[in-house]
Amino acid sequence: MLPLQVVGCNNQNRHTAEVSKPSSASLATKQSEIPIASQEEYEYSDPDLEDYDEEDQFEEDSTLFIPDIDQRKIGDPKYVPMIAEKIIRNCQAIEMRMTLSTSRFSEIQTNLTAQHHELALSWIMKAFSLFKLKVDESLYKSIYYLNILLCSTPIDFSDLQLMSVVCIWIACKVEDNLHIPLSNLVMVCSKQLTEEQIKTTEPFVVNTLNCDLNPVTPLFYIHRFLDAIDADEDLSAIANLFMDLSLLSHEFLDYTPTVIAVSSVCIAKLTMNEFCPTPRLLNYSHITDVNQVRNCCSLMVEKMALARNNLKYTVWERFHGNMDIVNDLILDPEIVNQL
């Protein structure tokens, strides 16, 4: 007999019970009542996953939360549609930390004027045309390097060309992976600079940029915004032309790269007498104040009117579109009210 103690009772009320061992005959009877499974029923087999892939299902579910423009790119190895929106947001957070503005320029540069600034910008674009550099990002980075520099530290007019040359030199090494011989840069400057000056100034520029050699520029965004409205070749060319104009004017310091990119697409649509899907573009660019875009577009119309009357203007050296389209652009200042 096996004593069975009841837990929770004191010693005086503790009970014992007798438990009888089952007989062999009763065990045999109970075992005979249990159905015996076949060997096949007990064989292990992996579950059929032929029609289900957890990773594919996750990706399929994730596509429900990405913008339409990115859903169209799924499966294209040239794009990263699953994280494109996050990249855009991160870059916009970075650009908001850029201290570029006309007021900031005036505060820092007591010996330079807006005309001096635009002279340097135009010189950089001419230098790129001379070297026949094809990668646009190098040009944009060169100019943004200079803009950041001029909004960060005082520069004498006598050093302005030197700073411009160094910005070109750095941008080409960063973006084009092309090392322009210093002798060529010296020749472009009509030998007013020396190779040693360029070498010794480079660390100063890099330090002033806080070693951030990949600033966000309008070029980063414009392809996305053009894709958002299924822009054709002519519209893309005109939008890029307006964006190039922003590189040459001091006043565009007051607009972020996102606003400049969106405005370039919007004003290209309007001046070509096409409907502009402004809400769609604002949605993709995360711009909440349409007045920023209107003001930027107004400035672009003003600058384009001046450029169209001067075919020697630097911007035409980069434009490869149809000049008939440029001549037909509607450059009415009131056109921005359609946004």
C-alpha cells in the first residue's frame, strides 16, 4: 500500500488513503481498447510550404504601406522601393539642418555681395562645361559646398576663386572618382592660383563642411518627383533647366533642396501649358506650405525670362533639350496662382 498525503492539512487532520495497484489483467484489457495507428500515421513529414513563403508574404503585406510610386518599382534592382520613403524622410531631416539663407550669407560675409556670389556660381558652371564633366551630382555638390562655406565662415573676395576651385576639386573626387590634375585647374584660373594654394586650402574647406561631403541637393529628389507624374522627355528637360537656374542665383539660398526640386517640376508643367498635379507633388515631397513652392516658382519664372533673352548665359551650356520648347514657355508671373 502507498500512503497518499493530503496537502494543506495539519498533522491532526492528516488523512491517509490506500491506492491499489492495477492488476495485469485490467491493464491488458485497457491496452486492447486503444486503437493502434499504422506506421504511416506516425511517420514525420515536413509541412507543405510549396505555396507559402513567409518572406514573400511579409514583402507582399509591406507593399500595402508604401506609396504608389514605389510599388511600381518593386522588383527593379535599380531602386529600393521598400525603403525609398524612409530615405527621403532622412534626407529631408538632414537638409533642415543646413544653415543656408540670404540673411545668413549677409550676416557672415561682410566683404562679399550677392553679385560676387553669383559670379562664383557662374564660374563653377563654366568650369564644368570646360572639363566636360558629365555627372550632374558633381556640379551640384560643388555649388552646395561653396554655398555652405559662404554661409559658415567669412571669405575675402581675393580668396573666392580659390574656394570655388577647391570645391570643384573635392566634388570631382567624391562623386566622379576623377582626380583632375591640379595643373589643369591652375590653367583654368589663368595661373592666378598655384597648386600649393589648392592643396593647402582643401583641408580648410573639408573642415568647414564638417567633413560632410555628401550634402542633399535638389538633384537627389527631382527624378522621384518626375516619376510621380510620369513626365516625358521634354518635361524632364525643362524641369532640369529650371533646377539648373537655381544654382546660379543668390536668392535660391532661401529654399530647401526639396522645395527647389518640386518647384522645378511644377513650373515646368505650368509654363508648358500643362495641368500641374500640385497636391500629388506636395504629398510626395511632404511639403505642407504651398506658398513656399509658389514663391520659388515665381523666382524661377523671373530668372528664366532673363536667361531666355541671353543665349550666352551659362545655363545653356548644359541644356540639351529643344530650344523651340523654351521659346514657347509661358513666362507669365501670374501663372503660379494655378498651383
